[in-house]
Amino acid sequence: MISMSTRLSLTSFIFAFFTVAYGQNSRPLNDILNQISTQWKLDSNSCNGYRCSVWKKLLHVKTDYVSKDAILLKLGNPNRIQKLYKGSTNKNYVSYTYYVYKDACPNIDVDGIAIEFVFDELEQFLLEITEVFYCG
């Protein structure tokens, strides 16, 4: 029979192992930005297909400290900047949105996908990177 302390130790070990293993599979945001920067900017109207081929990489990164200025430098100007008021704490946020796919390039028609970088109200800290699906 396994003692309670052994069970707790084993559970802690398994949890720590999977946490570390998952973290090692995520690359730092800055590495991904450096890798995709040039081609991302060339696909600024999202019609060449490059953004569509790499955007999911941005969703699965370690959001190491990367400033708003660094993101703008690497990805160029966003397609949309928006102030948000959301969350359980109802705080203000600022979102920088880049179009990834548009149904009727170069115009925004019916369907599309975008990626959104959400910063705190002062635009100093990147809080999350999310995907946005839009239609009609």
C-alpha cells in the first residue's frame, strides 16, 4: 500500500513533469517574431497566404516580455487598434489586430481570421495573444 506522502510526492512530480514538458515545447515570442517578420510585412494585406501559414505559431508561444514597440517593429502597423473594456476585473485594455485571412482579398468581405495582441491599458505589458474569427 502506498502512503499518503508518497502519493502526494508522486502527484507533484507528475504535475511538474508535464508543466516543464509543455513549457519546453513553446518557443519565445521574440524568436517567432524574428523568424516571420520580413515575410509577414510583405503580406500586409493578408492576400499572399503567408500570414495564414504561420499565424498559429503566434498562438502557442511563451509570452516573454516583448514590448508593443517590438511587436510593431517586427510585424509592422496593425490593421486595427482598439480599446477594450472586458474581463472579470472590467479593466481597460488595448488590442492590436492583424488580419490573417480575408475571404475577398484585398477587401474585407464576409469571412476572415485575425490575430490580436492584447496589452494592458498603458500598453506596457502583453497580456494575451488570441485568434479572432469574423463574418458578415
